[in-house]
Amino acid sequence: METIAVEVAAVDLLNPLIRRFTLRAVDGRALPGFSAGAHVRVQVGLPGKAQGEVQDWRHYSLVNTDAGTDTGLPQPQYTIAVRNEDRGRGGSRWMHALQVGQRIVIEPPKNDFPLGTHPGCAVLVAGGIGFTPLASMAAARRAAGLPVRMLYAGRSHGQMAFVPELQALLGDSLALHADEDHGAPPDVAALLDGCSGEDQLYVCGPRVMLDAVLAASDARGWPRERVHFELFTAPVAAAGDQSIELVLAQSGRQLTVPAGQSILDCLIEHGCDPLFDCKRGECGVCAAQVIEGEIDHRDAVLSAAERAGGTVMQICVSRARSARLVLDL
């Protein structure tokens, strides 16, 4: 994959948890254009088992709140926003330690969360740092003269970012919801009840928000084609997780997956080369056929029928309820 060397041109502390980074090409050239919803992969350093860092990649959405900017053209700079995740593996902490002038490596923009051109309203539902791709979508819809509105929710006002920019962009079409004011998350059922038959939802935020939106849309008979989403939280180990005896049927190889490690990461650590992309259970790339074992599905991509069939799992997030798991790998 092509990579681009960029320099950190500016770092802004938006609140105690979120920093905004401005990135420019080291060689001074324009950066590739991008479409709303796109992200870049950033090479980060993670703490290793021995001294030193282990190189890995993290996805960060490209942020644009200016309806007058054609992001499809070559760009003088990129803007990303990174929330420091205490429970993460260390990528966000590494990013928050970056200083102006430091050089990092990124990949060109990729869009796994594209914005449609449908005639109805694009209803954007953002939770926490999930506002980042939706901000660019709001700007793109405004630029195209198409209807758009956004619900931006956070635990508190102090944890929300880019609010002035979003207010300037969307005006009355922006609804802010701080859980601390209401004592509860936003009422997504009421949000859906206010939508027309042509409206489409774009959801980005934590898993609990996505689950609430999917449950409400399913209850109202919305086809899944009208609900587009991206998760913005890394999978977290569940209480009671146990190690798994993993058997790779094609080679006969046996591995032990610790309770705190995903099946995907275990395979990578042991020199395997499985297909994967998001590592959040939403893209479907890492799907593996299950020959033996009871699956604990934790993804957001498989249908109810696929889950009930018990023959396929997303190995980046899902685990086994049984002590032994045999995959067709």
C-alpha cells in the first residue's frame, strides 16, 4: 500500500480528551482529495512486550466543516481529531503525545462509510468522537444543497468537540444532547419517528448507540439499506471471557487465545496472515467459517439468520462460548 510522509503542522487541545491534528505533506505537495466519510490509516507505536514499540495502524476520519471546500480536489492539509482512550491498546495515547513538527506515516484516504445522494434527508447520528466522519457528511450535503440534520450526543458538554463549527454549518439543523442534562442517552426512537420514508440514517459512535438505533429501526420495519453506520469504539473484553483452544483445520495447527486477546490478533501474533480491515466487527472482511464450537457473536455485520446458523464468525471481535473452536483456516 502507498504511504505518505506527513508532518504535524498544528495540535489543538479541544477538551481534556480530544486533540485536533493538522497534517501536511513533508514534501510540500498537495494531499489526495477525499469524499465525505473517508479516513486515513496512521502508523502508530504501541507498547511492546519487550523494550521498544510495536508498529500498528489506526483509522482516523478526515474532518471538514466547511461547505465551501471541495474535498474531492487535492488538499493542502488534512484535519483529524483523536480521543484519548484509556482502555485502548495505546494508539490514541501515542497520538496525543505527538508534537508540532513531528513526522508520521499515513496511507491515502479510503472510504468505507460513504455518503449517499438520496433525495431524502441525511439524518446524522453522532456519539462522542463519532462526529468526525459525520461532520464531513454534513458539509458535503450543505454544499450540494441537499437536506441534512444531525443529532450529536455526548456524556457531557465538556466532552463534545467542534460544536461552534457544527453550529455555524448546520444552524437549527443541529441538535445537541448531553447525557448529563437529561440523565439518559438520546431518544433514538423519537428521532426515527420524525423521519420520512425517504430519509436515511448515518450513525457513528459507540456500540450501545448503534445497538439502540438498529433495534429502533428494526422495530419500525426500516430496511437495513437505509441505516449506514460505523463504530468508533474498539472491542472491549467482556467479563467472564476465557481462553480458547483454537484449531486451524486446514493446517491442523493449535493455538491458545488468551481471554484478553482477539482471535484475529492471536493469529497475527503467531505469523498467520488473515484478511481483516476494521477490527471493530463492522466490515465483514475477517469472516471465518466455523467447523466446531459455539460462537459468542459480538459483531455488527452478520444478520440474525447468519448468527443463528452458527457457521460463520467475525474473528476480530467475536469469541467462543465453548472451550474449543475449530475454524476453516
